Amino acid sequence: MSANGGTKAIVAALLANAGIAVTKFIAFLLTASSSMLAESIHSVADSGNQALLLLGGRRAKRAATPQHPFGYGRERYIYAFIVSIVLFSVGGLFALYEAYHKWSHKEGITSWHWVPVVVLVAAIVMETFSFRTAIKESNLVRGKQSWVKFVRRAKAPELPVVLLEDLGALVGLVFALFGVGMTLITGNGRWDALGTAMIGVLLVAIAIILAIETKSLLLGEGAESHEVAAIEKAVADGPEFERIIHMKTLYLGPEELMVAAKVGVPACESAEDLARGINAVEARIRAAVPTARVIYLEPDIYSVSAERAGTGAASSTAEPASSVAGAGAAPREGVGRPGS
């Protein structure tokens, strides 16, 4: 995902939610509707969340330091996780508390009856434009993935977060309109409380989904299967290496993939030839997978017997067992060094 696309969607959502929050608060002050209060807090929480996403994107651009040699790309994941916590606590739990309180005080809306309906309809229109922008920017990077798969697999957290927030905002507005409308028709404030409770449950559910997905990113996710296949093809497309003995990948940030691989190399005349081959393969990997910016290739000699033993390194290049098990221990055929 391009950072520009994510930023555009975040700014659109921030502007929409800030304007909507002000109008909802005015409507709440005029009508004392719990649905309007819950939606006001919801919009304030969403505005704060978009500000957090922008802050995370900015901090992630800091240059690497000796203490953080791989940079700060994962800050975007951290701030996305904070967003899920804010949405759960400020948005969801507050709405559920307000619904409980309103259920005990079931007075209907006694003044400014038209205000909440007008505000909610206007908010739906504004939120639709924000949601449309998020969909448009997501389609640029989603490809042929389903929306569920896109939310679950996206390595950049901003667009999935904005998509779910905007979807939740639209559905929440419909719930609020239902609660307010039924309260105006029946004069029973418990309909307002019901609409508020539905908003709370919705926000808690979205917050849990976001927390699960961003937790996975924080723990560290590897390359997608098509990226792994592209890396393997890039290695195999030249004569430099015989095969990949084993490989691990890890996303250091949304747009920075680390590739570490032990590769089987044919006999070569000099270290210069080996270094030239490694550089050529690295260039092909970066061309095939542009996010593969950190690449470590360890050359070794492939051994079938070692492959069966689970190491892949030839016995002639393996670390002697005596250095691992202690002095006096005899080396065993086909046993590679730890981590081979």
C-alpha cells in the first residue's frame, strides 16, 4: 500500500468525523438523546484514531539508529493497535454504559424533534463520502482479493482500520436513526437506549477485529505465498545458486520485508565470483518483490544427507559437534551448526 493512499483516506475520514462530531454534540445538547451522545463520542474517538494513525505514519519514517537498526516501521502497527483500544474503551464501552443508563430513564425526546433526524441524515451523507474515499484508495492495492481477505492480509494497517471505522460509523448512524426514529414515534426512550446499545456492541466487535489483526502484525508476519514464490523464482532464474536450502521472511514494517536464506552454491574459483553472484541474486529479488529491502544470503554447499537430517548444510561445512557439545565430543556426519 502506498503511504500517500493511506494518508488521503485518513485525512478524509478525519475531516468528516470532526465535522460530524460537532453537529452530533449540538443535537445531543438540544434533545438529550443517548443515541446522539453515543454517536458524538463515537465520532470524537474516530477523529482521535485518525490523528493517531497520522502520528504513527510520521514517526515510522524516522531513520534507523544503532539502537533500532531496522528502523521504526512497526510504529504504524503500534498506533493501529492503540486505535483498537481507544475504539473499544472510549467508543464501545461508553455507548454500552450510556444505553444502560438510558434504559433506567426512559423519557422520550421532548424538544427539537427534527434536529437528531436532520443531523443523522447529514452525517450519513458525509460519512458516505469518507467511506467512498477509503474504498477507492483500497481498490488501488486490493487487487483481486475479497474485502475480508484484504483486511486480514494487508501489511499496511491504515486502510483496513479506516475501512472498518467508516463502515462501523455508517452502520452506527443507521442504528442511531432507528433508535431516535422509534423514540419519536412511540415517545418511549427505551428505543433510544436500544439504538445506543446496538452502537456499543458494533464498536466493541470492530475493536476486537482490529486488535486481533494488528496483534498479528506486531508479532511479525512473513511474506505472502505469492511473494515467497517470486523470491524463489528470482533465485532460480540464474546460475549463481543451485537452490534455496531454507528461507525465512519477516515484515519489519508495512513496506519493508526482510529476507534471510541459506543457499546452495556451486563450486566457484574465487570469493569475488561468489560475491558477484550474491549481488546479482539480491538485485533480482528486489526487482521481483520491491518491498524486499533487507536481504541476507548465506552461501553453503548443499548435501542430500544433511537435507534428510533437517539441516541442508554439507558435513564439510558444518560446525564440529565438539564446539557445541563440549571438548572431546566427536563430530557426527551430516550434523550442521545450530540454526542451519
